[in-house]
Amino acid sequence: MTAPRTAVMSQQGTSLVVSALSARRGAVQLFDVSFEIKPLELHGVLAPRGAGKTLLLEAVAGLAPSYGDVLLGGVPLDAEERRHHVFYVPDEIAFASERARDVLALARRSLGIDASVVERVLADLALGEALHQRVRELSPSAQKRLLVALGLLVPRGFVFIDEPLAGLDAKEQRSLIRVLRLSTNERRAVLCATANATDAERTFDRFTILAHGRVAATGALHELRARTKVQVGAPLEEVVHALT
């Protein structure tokens, strides 16, 4: 398996820094959220369903109204500028009536992506058999993998994915985790949101834990363990419970 060569980070070695970001959608609120997405890392936002993970990803990506700053190389980015650096992969698919192959072909033509790159990503995500079906006819697993494929093909330095492992069986999850990790070798950072601590622990390099609309903690697992009184080697789920 090879990483898709989509070439991406306009400022190599530069973190995306979220600073005192606040947002609201209905009853869901975020308050002064701050954390850093470092280059070449898989970063997981972990919180229960309905706690604002999706709103956070959309706000940082410039797709939802927010207050506060998102900085790249120390320079604040407005919502429009963020879209040049971030690609957001939602949890649900929007182009249900299209055939999967047509969706990918449109992406390839509009972005100028080499056909061999598309073929490689399709192989990595086992999407070959899905190409001739309409998106709405695909299984939830295939829809998710199609969305992730689009995210990895778009030339952005930061890819945000909502619930990347939802709907996948154990084999598909292992494959997707490998693909995501390899994608960071292309000077890309990947930020994902999940409610599953077990999935998060085996997937991500660093974590941001949300509780009651605020950041309870952020860091690598060993750093989060050090902030609590849990036993050495405690699973992430126990660490999250102690922090929240």
C-alpha cells in the first residue's frame, strides 16, 4: 500500500493553531476551544455524540460561523482562507444520485489529479467494485470510504474527517487507519472526530478531549495519563473518564 501523492501542505512544517474558538448551533455550544494540529500527525477530537465535535471541525474549517482565531504559521486565517488549507469530510454524503466513478472523475478533472493517483487511492480503500454504483446504493462502509478517498485526493495540507471508522468492519478499519497514517507522510495532517475512545486510542497520535463544550485536555496519550491518577498503561477511555 502506498500513500496517495497529492502534495499538499502549502507551508511545510507549519501547525494549524485553534485559539479561543467559540461557536454555537442550536443547543450545542463551544467555548474558548484551543488546541494545535501539528504537521504529519493524526489528531483525534474525542467527545460523546452531540457534544460539538462536528461543529468544531466545521468551524475550524471555515464552514460554520465562529469567534476566535485559526492561525497558520502565526497568521490568522478568515473563513475563506481556511478553505484553501483545509478539506472537510462530513459524516454523511451529499451526492447520493451520482455514480461513484463520476464523482471521482469530476474531482480528478477539477483538481488536475493524475489518474494513477486516483487508482492508487481506490485500491488502498478497496473501492474498485463500488465505482459503477450510484452513491445512494453503496453500503454505509463504501460511502464512508468514498468520502475519505475524496478527502485524500484534494490537495490540502489539513484533512478533517468526521467519524472516519463509523460503519466499517474490523478489517476495513485496520485498512483505513493504515491509509490515514500513510497520508500523513505526504506532508499532511489529519484531524478526525470520534465518540469511540477505543477506536481513537489505536488510531491517533494526539488527542483533544471535549467536555461540556470546552477542551478538557489535549496531548499524546502518555501526556494525558500524566495529568491524571490512573494506573500506568490505563486505556484512553479510563483517562477520558478521569479528565471529564
